[in-house]
Amino acid sequence: MANSASGESLITRFDRVLDAFGPARPELTFREICAATGLPSSTVHRILGDMKRAGWLESGTAQTYRVGTRLWELASRAASAENLAAAAIPFMSDVHAVLRQHVHVGVIEGHDVLFAERIAASDSAVPLRSIVAGRLPLHRSATGLALLCQCSDDFIAQYHDAAARSVAEDPTGTLAGRERFAADLRVFAQRGYAIQRERIDEGTGGGVAVPLKVPPGHRAAALGAVLPLSDMRDADVSAIVQTLRVAGHGISRALGAL
């Protein structure tokens, strides 16, 4: 695989181009891709041609580019997340019918929670930041915290140090110290569920999540609900946890983990 003058492989440069696209930027012009990637225009021109021929990108409106369906086809073969989503949907629908709030299921991916599936509630629900195939840092959501509860002490310490270095970019600007962070996770692990309040948008809401049992070799997974703060009282949380646990048991059984 040919490297650039900077030492980057072609795959790395392709990844930089794809990473420029997102929910807020589904279509980009040539100049916008150059600016987002920091790659020379001649390199971007060559890469865009290669990616269009492979079906990774396609032409959008008004001389723009967008992610092609070939990537969707390839991504659909990601067995772990795909199997989880298929197993989870019927049980997530039950949770949504009871809570009438956002519900999502995610797996751990590096230092992030990768959302495999979600069911969004009505416009009257709290703002939702999770999207299918989207990510959030683990400490920024209840689902991520439920995933962290399943990690080793070494991983948690490593994660905390990395998150602390980027805390200035965190909209809340807060992150508990390492000992407090680890202690909170131990409490969540003992209880069998995680709670998060106002980590994403101050004053809007939080979430509750439960870990899922998965087959050997499957990435750690969790089921969560995003809720307004008015539903986060202890008595309400207890009922929410029970609803999530029943659904989580069903998902784990569907995955063959029980």
C-alpha cells in the first residue's frame, strides 16, 4: 500500500476523507474536503476519483460528494453490531412503548460507545445525540458508563487519563477525579445499572442503562434510555431499570448468551 510523503498509507488517507462526512455534513464540496482533511488538493482529487470508482463515494447535488451505498453494503456485514441490532429491535420497541422516551443499544469501540440501533421518541422528548453508527465518549452517556462497568481497572484508569486530557473540549467541562470516577463505576457495577445526568446538554436530561450479557467473543454491549430530569427521581429510576432489565434479558437470550 503506497504511502504519502507524510508516511500515511492510502487507507489512512481514505479514512480521513470519509471522516470529514457526518450527520451535519452529509454532502461536501471538493474544497470542503480539502479543508477538513488537510490533504493537498492534488491528492484529494486523486483519492476522490478512486473512491467514486469503488462506490465508496458518489456525486451529490451542486457539485458535492456524499458517502456511497457501497460502504453501507460493507458496513452491513459487521456481524457484531448487526446481530445486536437485529436481536435488540423487538425488545427496544417494548421499552419505547412503556417509557415513551429514546431507547438505544450500543457496543464498546475503543474509548467510545458505538450505537448499533436506536428508537427515537417524539419531538417533545429530550434532545438526542446518539445516532445509529454514531459515537460518544464512554463517560458522556449512561450506556457508555454501563459499558465501562464491564471493563478492567487498568482500562478504566487509562480511559480516565485520556478523557481528562480532553476535558476542555467537553461541553460540561467536568470529569470526576480518577478515584471518584472508578468508585462510581464500582457502585454502578454492584447495582447492575448506570445513571448519567446532564453530561451532554446541561439542564436537559440524562439516562439509565443496563449491561447486556453477550456470547463469547462479542464486544461488551448495553441497553439505555434517554430521559428528562423529571423522570430521574429514585422511584422512577427503579421502574425504568426494571423495564430495561426485562428487555435486556430478552436481548441476551436472542443473542444466545443465556
